Amino acid sequence: MAEPSKFDLSDFISLIGAAIIAGMGGAFSWFAKSRDKLVKSMDALEIRTQKSLATLDTRIQRALDDIERDMKNWHNKHAVHDTDIAVVKTCQENTSEQLAKINETTRDTNENLKELSQQMTQMLLAMQNGKDRR
């Protein structure tokens, strides 16, 4: 550099060049810091997203497990209902058979009572006719 009292064009260009290079260095530094912050933010966002997805996967799996359990319970209840229906049908068939037997027995008893009633009526008429003849 020339004497301090003499400031020529080359000194001025060197000073401007040094300022431009210093400004560029500052700008690069600022951009690098901004990029680093952005990368850190993106990494944090990715971690939060992965945690959220893991939580969501867990919640979905729990919901699926609940649905599967409910379906098994429904099938078990359905099987119990089928068994109950089969038992009721069997009871109805047995009751129907017993009622048919009772109906048949009642019919036979009524026929026997009818015959007995007719015989008793004939005996009473015969006894009445025997008294009337005397």
C-alpha cells in the first residue's frame, strides 16, 4: 500500500475488493447458518413425524385388535345362541311328542268312558225296566 497520505486508484480498488470478499464471506456464513438451522428443523420435523407415525400405527393396531376381539366375542355369542336355539327346538319337539301322546291317551280314555257310560246307561235302564215290571 502507498503512503497513508497518498490514496490512489489501486488502493481504492483493493479496499473495495477486500470489502466485497468480506461481504461475500459474511453472506456465505449467514447462508451456511441458515442452512444448518433449516437442516436441524427438518431433522426435528422428521423425528416428530416418525414418532407421530409410530403412535398412529400403534393406535391403528390397537383399534384392529379391538375389532378382532369384538368379532371373536360376536362369534362366541353367536355360537352360544345357536346352541340355545338348538336346545329350545329339541325341547319343543319333545313337548310336541308328549302332547301327542297325552292327546292319544285322552282320546282312548274318552272312548272307554263313552263305552262305560253306555254300559251303565243300559244297566240302569235294565234295572228300571225290571222294577217297572214288578
